[in-house]
Amino acid sequence: AACSIWRRTLTNAGNQLKKGDVILIELHAPGPNGKYVAMQYWPDIFSAIVGVTAKGITVVEAAGNGDENFELPVFNGTGLQKDSGAIVVGAGIPPSNFFDFTGGNGFGAAYQKIGVPRSRIWFSNYGKIVNVHGWGWHVTTLAYGDLQNNASENKWYTLRFSGTSSASPIVTGAVACLQGRAKAKNGAPMTPDKVRKILMDTGTPQEPGPGVPLSQHIGPLPNLVEAMKKV
């Protein structure tokens, strides 16, 4: 029932938008192993994504934070092994390469390295359908106020936005930039497939790290400067 609600929500959003617009699916839900997976696992949501992208609307979808391998037999025949037309986004380690264990604003001794930048962060799902990745840790956004010691409401920011929930909006922003340039330069937006291909072809390659080989595929990190040259 919950998935049907999300299908209707996605379809309704697609009916309100036009070619060149972008939808972010910043959700995940427990799959057959009880761990979080991308929403296109469910057939009705997969079909809704296919329908929306067919209208020329780019869908960006979080891969989910279940540390799941989408190539496992349990996912055979599901949307996790099919192309919905969405840009599926995994989470990688950011250049800061630190994890804050302090619970405060975290610029002290409790900061510890978490791995190799652009390698898969340990909780990100992975597999062939994952097209690109974004930063899965240390993303600054509006909320909480912990970044500047809860100063005033005008300074309520956090640096702890994380997961495929932080990675997918980064990619969504890149998509919006590319479509804006396409409209300004060419008078029309690009197809979702072309946007996805540009981001994949021009991105900075994924790196391996301890316990996270390249076979745990999350795709490249988008390089917006290089991507813009392909519009």
C-alpha cells in the first residue's frame, strides 16, 4: 500500500512537470533481506519511473543505504537489475575523508579517517544499475545548527547530511545545471538518457578502498565542469 502511495505521488508529480524538469526520489525502504534498497525494486514504482522519464523528465534516485549488492540472486528479475531510466546514485567517501565521532561540531581529536575519497562508503548499496555517486558524508545543508554551535536561526547549518540522501541531491543539482545550459545554449532540454550518459562519461572514476573494491560499483563522481562541455 505504501508503495502504491509513492507510485501515485511520482505519477502526479510527473503530470505537473515538463520536459527538462527533474524529480528526486530521496527515499529507500526495506527489501527482501530487511535492508534498505532503491525504490525501483517495487514494480509499480519502477513502472512509474519509466513513465515519467518517457515524458522527458529526469528522475534522480537514491540507491539506498542498505549495504546491499544488487547483483545477488534474491534481486533477480526485479527493478534492481533493470534500467528504469532513472539516474541511480550511490554514496562515496568525500574529499574530507573524516568521520566525526565527537557529537559536537567535530574538529577535534575524535575525527577519524573513513577511507579513500571516491570509494564506496560502507553503507551504500551497489550494483550495475548504480550510475554515479555523490558525497555520502560531510555534506553541509540547512538544519540542526550544530555547525556553528547553535548560534542564531540564521546560522542553523549542519555538516552531517549523509548517505545516499546527501549524494542524490548533489547529482540532482548537477542535472539542473546541465539542463539549464542546454535550454540556454540549444533552446531545448536534453533527454534524461543523454543527461545520464554525459554524467557517467565525464565523471571522475570511482576509487577502490580497503574492503570496498571497484567490483562494488557505485559509478563515477560527476564532474560538472567537464559535463558542461558536452552540452
